[in-house]
Amino acid sequence: MFITPPLFQLLVLKTTTYHVTNQRLEYTRGILHRRRDQLELVRIRDLSASRTLVQRMLGIGTVIMETVDRSHPIFRIEAQPDVYALSDWLHQLNADERTRLNYREFEGTQGV
């Protein structure tokens, strides 16, 4: 059986789940081989939201996070409704967690 690239991408999106706590983002991905991983919110350096023309027509978007995590330097949460509110919420959680941990990052250190 042959799956077309758009159908495969849809299947990947449908089998990806996210769970956000006030300290981390946990996610599970995979169709046949499932992988569960997490990203500490304090390790997020920058957040942005993106909506292509097709995504705008579908009412979805992508949150793009630049992190200091070695396994996830760029992390994308794709096909999310109300992507701007999600991005703002993640930014607030990130700021709260940095304040709670008294986390400071200096230019060029990348969270070391």
C-alpha cells in the first residue's frame, strides 16, 4: 500500500499528542514506532507563530520554539488552532518558570 506525502503528513499529525504542564511540554509522536519525549519550558529561548496561506484557510498554525535543548534546538507544534493564543500562553509559562527558578541567560552562553 502506498501512502501519498500529504496523507502521510496528516497521519503523523493525527498520531502526535502534546501535554503541557507549568514546567514542561511532553509529547508523543510516531505511527508505528512511538516516541515520548519532553522539553523543559525554561529552556525555550524564543517563540514565534506562523500561519501559511493554507493554514489560515484551515484555521490552524504552527508555534516555533528556539530552545537550548540539544535534542530539540528547533521545536515545532504544528496544526494548532488559535496559534497566537497558544504562543502567548507558552511565553507566559516560560516567563513564570524562569522567574520561579531564578533562571538567567547571558548572551552567548545558551543557558549554561
